[in-house]
Amino acid sequence: MDMLKEKKVYTWAIGALMAAAATSAQAAYTVEITGGDPMDFGRVILHANPSMTATVTKSGGGSGSYSVGGFDSGITVDNPNVNGGSGATNDLTVTLVDNASGSGSLGAKSWTVDITSDGAGNTDLAVNATVIDNRVITAAPVSFGKVLVGADKTVAGVSLSSTAAHSVATDVQLQAAGGSDTDANGTFTLGAGSAVTFDGTTTSTTRSLTGSFNASGVYTTVASGISGATASVESLTGEALQDVAITYSADVYEAASLSYNNSGMIAAGGSIQITNAAASGDQRAAARIVSVAMDGQSSGWNVVGTLVPNMTIAADNTISGTAGFNASGKLNGTYIGQVTVGLQHADQTIAGTAANDLGSATWMLQTTVTGISADNGFGQVRSGQDYQGFGLTRDSGDLTTVQLLGGVAGDDKDLTIDFADATHPWGVSDVVELTGTGSDLIVLQISYDPTNVVDESALMLGWFDTTLGYYVNAVYGNSDDGASAQRVIGAYDENEHFQLGYHGVDTVNDVVWAVIDHNSEFAAVPVPTPGALPAGLMMLCGMIARRRPRRGSK
């Protein structure tokens, strides 16, 4: 019995000694943070989940584990409760959580991580962060007003602002070069200027804003943005540069789109039309007539109707005028007129418009006058136009008809034909004075009265030579003094006879003709052959012809 009691005492003593030894070992074990304390995340972008690591070192004579706690849901801590001997180190990773306690809300945040060993040593880890948002620079609302599709409209002095404090927003720089971006309606450009850093202290500046729209319509307070205009100052992890926010309004028009019926000649009485196309989108600008002008070779022509200055041509609308020609005092012949209409946008306050910005349109007009009988007449021939068809019949005297059968005007010409009586006894036609053809090669034909002619084949187209004082063959007044003279008995044939110096008499049609390059006074007279007509009488013819006032020669 005594022996059993001694054994129990001994066993208890051994257990007590072992327990004391274990307790002594635990008391010697501690933990401490040897790196990353305090843990300061600094400025963190809203909703970001950054991580940082602290180093936990075990010291003392024993081994064991540690635990972490004491923090809220704003952070998570990885790698707790790691066993190890004395001197062992462990990385303690802390991550911010995207919630209201963590990076999900703005402002300064702090947490304390309690690190507790299963021995005698405890320590704390301080964790800090300031949660901020990406800064947005906002432009004041801009009204571009009225503008044409594709035209640039610039509004100066647009206020740009960002009033968020440094403690809740990133610092960004508005770059000197500005920036440009495109949305569904067009392209918008922020003008250049001095670089400005928005950091909560500097909160505003001004720049120009240019808009160019790709479709017509009325745009009201449209929200958009311009990327590439800012640069990061802090280069924070997760930082995202934001578009410069813009809000704009505009009244955008398609440019007037005009078409004309000017592809061919417009006859007298014909319609001259201008059409402004319908809008392909929402709205098209109207056009306006600035001027309606005939050129200098359009004597006798006019336009009546709505084709007049200041007339507006709305979208999907046509206006017209009627070409008219007054043949009073004119020669028979083909008259070509030219009318030019100057145009511009009706509303010159629309950006992109300018005076005369729609240019001009030209119509060529043509009519042929026939059946005119008079003592004189006037006609206009355009450069490059054929003289054929111009002429006149006298309504008194010998009722002589004068015609131009060929030739092309070297430039714009003003023609006149004047008739006078042939007072000499051998006159078989009225005297014709032609001016205006200059040195152009022409074919002139004059009719004669055959009742007073014995031998029609002896007639010629005569020209009054003021130096000699009498009529001579019209070809002698040519630039070659008649060296190329070639007489033809018969009608003029344009395929054979259109050569300087050719001349003839057509006894079938009672006309004389000649290919000449001069003009002045002409008449049908006998050919001055030896014995056929004494020189004195020929001179007398000229003297008699000169009794009427001379009209000069050209």
C-alpha cells in the first residue's frame, strides 16, 4: 500500500515537471513583424483590389503557430496559422476588398490586424489606404447653332472644370495639344492650349471646341466625350484616363444640292430651271439666286418668271424662268445667248456657308430669226459660230437680199447691214454696207434684179474701192489683193468654193457671191472687162454711189 502511494507521487511529479517544461517552452516563443509595417496602400483606385505583403518572424526557443484577427470585411489576410520553428518567417498578404468597408467607397481607410501566437508573444499590423476615383473633366454645355454637314464650327472659350478634391480623385493633366474623338453624329476636337493639371487646387480652364457633323438633324443636349486629351500624373495601378465630357446642341443642315436643265440649248420660249434636291436626312438648306446676267453677246435675249435675284429655292423645290428673244432690229440668222445665274445659300448665318458659295450655272440659248425685211439690221455672232444664215432683205428699193453663206467667227462679232439705193444707171441691186466681220474669211452673197440685166453672166459682186473711187471685183479687196481670184459661173458650193478669192454669179437664183476677208460697201455690178464698160463710166458709178453718206469700212 505504501509502495503504491509512493509510485503515484512520483508519477505526478514527473507529469508536473513535463508540464512545467512545456509551459516554459511556450513562454519563450514570440512573433514580430519584421517587414511591411505599417502597411500603407497609399492612393487606391475605387473598386481596385491591390495586395501588399508583410513579413512575420517567429523568435524564441520554441515552435508553434500564430493567428490573425481583429479586422473587418474591408480586407482579407492570407497565410495565417503557419507553423514553424524559431527564426522562421512567413509572408502575410493583405488584399483590399471591393465593398463599402474596403475599396468600394471613397475616402481614407484604416484597419488593424491582430497577430496572436500560441505562445507568449502578440503583435499588431496597421493597414492604411485612401480610396479615390478617376478624375473626369467636364466641358460646359456647347451650342454649335446652325451648321452645314461636314463644316467645322468652332466655339471659343468653352469652360472645362473638375472640382473634385485631391483626396477623392486622381490628378490628371489636360494636355496642351487637346484631342479629338468621334461619336455617332460627328467629330469633335478640343483645341490646343497651355497644359493644365487638375488636382483639386486647379479646378478649371478654357479651350475651344470644334464640331463637324456627319448627318443633318436637330441635336439637343447630346452627351459625348473626347478621349486622348488627358495624361496621368500619378500613374496609379488601375488608373483609367477618362474622356473629357462634353454636351452639345446643334441645328445641322445638308448643303443645298442644285441641279439644272442646262445640258443643251434652250430655245426661245423654253424653260430655264433650277431644282434644290430633297433632304436625304432630316433637313436641307435653301438656296438663293444672287444674280441673273446675260453676257455681252446676248442682245435681244431676256428671262422672265421666278428666275430673278433674291428668289429662294427651298429643299425639294424647283423654280423656273422662260427664255425670250426680241427680234426687233435684228438681222436674220441664228442667235446664241448665254445667261448665268449666281447662287448662294439663302441663310448665310449657317456655319459653312459663304457669299456665292453655290457658284453659278450657265444656260446657252438659241433661236433662229427669219423673214426680217428692213433697211438695216444688227446681229451678234459668237466666237466659233458659223456666219451662215445671217443676212437681211431690204423692204424697199430693189428688195435686195444679202446673205452670209459661210465662214466662222474668229471671236465675238457684232454685225451690221445697211442698205442704200443704187443711184447709178447700171445698178442691178441695192448698195449693201456690211461691217463687223473684220478679217474673218466669209462668203457674201447679194441678189440682183435680172430685169435690168442684159447679160447676167457678166455680173459680179462689186466692192467700192475708195482709193480708186469706183467698184471693183470684191475679191480685189482681200488680203492678197485678188491674187487668188477664181471666177465661177454657178451657185456657191461650200465643198468646192470655200477658198479665198473664189467668186461667181448664179444666174439661176439671180445672185452674185464671193469668198472674201474684208467688209465695207458692196453691190451687184457688171464685170469691168475691156470694152464692156468704159472706165469713165465705172468711175461715174462710184461717184454716183458716193452721193449717199458713207458709213465707213472695217
